[in-house]
Amino acid sequence: MLSAHDVTRSFGGLTAVNHVSLEIGPREIVGLVGPNGSGKTTLLNLLSGFLAPTSGEIRFDGTAVRARRAWQPSRLGLRRTFQLPKLPARMSVLEVMLAGGRLPAGASPWRSLLTPGAVRREEAAFIGKAMGLLAEVDLAGLADHPAGGLSGGQQKLLGLAAALMDDPAVLLLDEPTAGVNPSLRRRMADHLRRIREGGTALVIVEHDMGFIGDLCDRCLALDKGAVIANCRPDELSGNQQVVEAYLGR
Ligand code: ADP
């Protein structure tokens, strides 16, 4: 469904991602692992279209993924969350959710004038969807609160819920558990499993190997920008190349 074909990305003289090819299937949960500086975040940015490859191509359902600005929504059904969600402090939790999605097709000022009833119903459904997603991460009771007042863990859950507003086919997550306490971590894993059951594939950059082992069907291990292993999480520790990459050789 989402694939990279011989993708390389350089920054000046440094090759951050080096001739990577991979495929992510529907409803798969794939972990990107590897030591610091191995190219995980760069690969996530390439896969989600936030960065253009220097060479090679990313395809989603047969269509080339073109690089876009962070604020431009993906028309292809790709969504990315950030390690530190940058939530506008003054927006309410519900407003962040509404900004995460797009109003139903055709909601224009002209339609509001001509068919106000239909537009109101669409808007009500949109808000209902946002509230339903907030309920799943236990934030519905805080819908009117300023997003900036949430704890770090709650902000991550809000970032996750907002990313689901337009029903992405693939969700790319950058360290979903960083700064999140252990009980919230378990809940985060449950949320991610439910998101997969809803039909979304997940690509996760994560340092917590327990979390990865618990959640992922498959792992891609990176070292110096190249994929050195493509295996089940429980097979990583028996892979000599992976062990050496982590030990720094
Ligand atoms: P990881 O996520 O595995 O820690 P990154 O993808 O962040 O690795 O980085 C891979 C390499 O690319 C590192 O050497 C990093 O310094 C370099 N790099 C990443 N982004 C940039 C950038 N925007 N400009 C220059 N170098 C970068």
C-alpha cells in the first residue's frame, strides 16, 4: 500500500537514508528501530511526504507521494504525528480536533446560505466524530479546555486523536510514548491496536523496545541510513547486525 523504492536522502554531504526499499501493507503495524542518527525520523518524513527524496520514489496505492508543507493535508490518506505535538495553546481541545480534519466536502459559504439545514447537519456530524474520538482517549470531558493546559501525555493522545479525524489509511507516529508515563503507555498501545482494527496501517518510530515488541507485526532496523533487518520484533535480539549497530561496533 505504502512503499519506498530505492529511496536516498542526503543533507549536504551526509546520507541520512541510503537506498531504502520497503513496503507497508494494509493494517500492518511496522516499527522503525535503530540507534540514534540511523535515519528513522528522516525515513518517517520521507514516507509521510514531509521531505522529498534526493533519489528514488515513495508510492502510496500506486500514486507517487509528493513532498508537501507541514500544514498541507495529505490528499492520499497519510497522516503523521510528532514527537512533541505543537498544539496552539489558546485553541480548545475540540478546536484542535476540528482543525485536524477537513469539513465534509462541499461545506462552503454558498452552501451554508442555500442549504443551511444540510450544512448544519454535516457540521454536527463532524463535531460528533471529534467528540467520539476524544472519548476514546478519555479527553471528551476536557473538550472546552485550552489544549496548552493538558499534560504532556494528554497532548500526545490529543495529537493521536486529531490525526484520526480524516480516517487516514496510514498513520506514521514519531515516538508516541516519549514522555508518557507507564500506565498511559499501556493505554496508548490499546488505542493503537484499536486504530489498526479500524483499518489503519501504522508505522512507528519508537525507542521503547517493550512497546515495539508488544505492538508491532514487523520491524525494520536501520543503521547508517540503510535497512539492516526486516523481521519480527522478537527476532531482533538474535540478529548479529542489529546487535552490532546498537553496540556501535
Ligand atoms: P534518527 O531519527 O534515527 O535519530 P535522523 O533521521 O534524525 O536519525 O538523522 C539521521 C542523520 O541525518 C543524522 O546524522 C542527522 O544529523 C542527519 N540529519 C537529519 N535531519 C537533518 C537536516 N535537516 N539537516 C542536516 N542533517 C540532518
